[in-house]
Amino acid sequence: PALAALFALAAPALAQTGPQLLLKPWPKEQAVEAAASATFLDDGHTDAPGIDARLSLYESSGRLRILPGNRVSPRLGYDFTLIDIHSSDPRLPDQLWDQSVAIGAAIGQFDGWVAGLSLGVGYSGDTPFGNENGFYGKATLGIGKELSKNSILGIVIDYDGNRSIFPDIPLIGVQYAFQLDPKVRLVVGFPVNSVTWTPDETFELTATYSIPDNFGAKAAWRFIPHLWLYGEFDSFAKTFHIDSLPGNDRLFFNQNRVELGLRYQPIDTLTAFAGVGYAFGQEFSTGWNSSNSDTLTDLSDEPYLRAGLQFNY
């Protein structure tokens, strides 16, 4: 419970095949959690003269608990991303794929510490399973301990073969989570820092920074039953292997976006959302680490539409 509580605070920055699969808490009898969204950007262009470009992003993630109601039940998770690139720019592929699956389970407890392990495999490339360099592994070992009623310490060793920075080595993270009061929760440390503020049942505010290149902030207000108004900002990087790059170089896609929309929850198990937004700072770059990459091309800033569903059962 201590380890799960820690990563519940940092969960917005974690994918379902990473630490979140193992550590995010489950409602007692829930067996399935899944989400899917589609984002359609307006027609734009690259930095090459006269070259048009239009992006569409399709994303989905989910997890399944094998033994609902059992806190230590093994669970399965998946993540899926497809970027359609409609452009005649010869530097850009037609599509980019990233998909992974993982399994996680608790492995023991000792002297007040609890431990868990998750293992996964994925593929990231410009054709489905067509690039042998695109296959990668994932593994997370986490231990945590409750220091007091309102504070938790966690240590994580995480390996992600498709991480945008240092994909070839495991990274050690240390997180300290605590509550200032029942309305404010914080996580500080490496690689995740986050703050969550819920002053009442009709408003929520969350901001999360995952080192080195993912940041998100969202505010939501329930102004009538079942209907929320939300606004959010996201900045992220995604990583792909493509055949046209030399050696171990990879292709990075960076995007920043602001969005305003509505979230409708007719029943407890189903939520639908739709929003309009503006994407900016879009860039494709190449290299081994995103921290030391070379710009391939910039994309123009463009408005977009995004819609999706979230399902829990």
C-alpha cells in the first residue's frame, strides 16, 4: 500500500507498461482500465520550402488485473501510439509506431518495505515490426516504505530500452511523497515531481514533470452533474527507430500543446472527452539521446481536434 500510494501521486507521468502498471492502486473489484484518443492537426508545413505536412496521432493504453479484488494480483498492461505523417518531405516516414506490453506483480515485503517487479517488451519504428533495431525491453523494480502517516519514501530501478535519454542503462530514482493537508499532495525527487490539489469534489488541479522531457498540467471543473470543463498543457517527446538513420541514431518527435474541452461521464465506468487545442514547438530530430540531438525539421504551429474514451470495469 505504501508503494502504491507513492506512485499513485506520480501516475500521470507514467505509462501503463512502466512503473504505473505495477504500482497504481486499483479500486477493490475493478478488473479493466483502458483509454483511447485520436488527435487531428490542421494542414501545416515543414521548414522545407513548399512542403506541406499534416499529423494525426492515435494513442491507447490499458491494464488488466487477473484476480480482481486481490491486492497482489498479477496484472497485464499495454501502450500503443501511431503517428500518421501526411507529407511529401523525403526526410519523414509515412508512419511511426510504438507499442509495448508488460506484466507486473508484487514480489515481497521486509522490515516495513514492500517490493514489486514489472517486465515488458516493445517495438518502436516506422513500419510494424519491420526494423530489428526497433525491439526493446522494459523492467522496473520498486521498493517503498511509509515513513509516517502522511509521508512515503520510494526507490525505483527502471530500465526502458526506448527511453529518450540513456536507453541503454537502468536509472535509479528516489521519490518522497507527502501530504501538506488532505487537499494538497506532492512528490519530489528523481525522475518525477508532481503536485495535486483537490479543494473539493468539483475541482482538481494536477501538474507533473518527468525528467528529462515530459511535462503536463491539467485543471478540471465539474460545473453540472456528469460534465467537466477541462484545460491542459502537455509537452512530450516520443522516440522511434527508422531504417534511414545511421548506426544507433533514433528519431525524436517533440510536441507542445494547449487544450480546452469537455469531459462527460454518464456512468461511473465510462468517460468521453473532446477538445480543441493548439500544437506548437513541433520538431523532428535525430540522435542517440534527445538531450544531444540534431534538428531534422520543424513543423508549423497548428490547431487541432482531439477526442477519446476512458473505460473502467
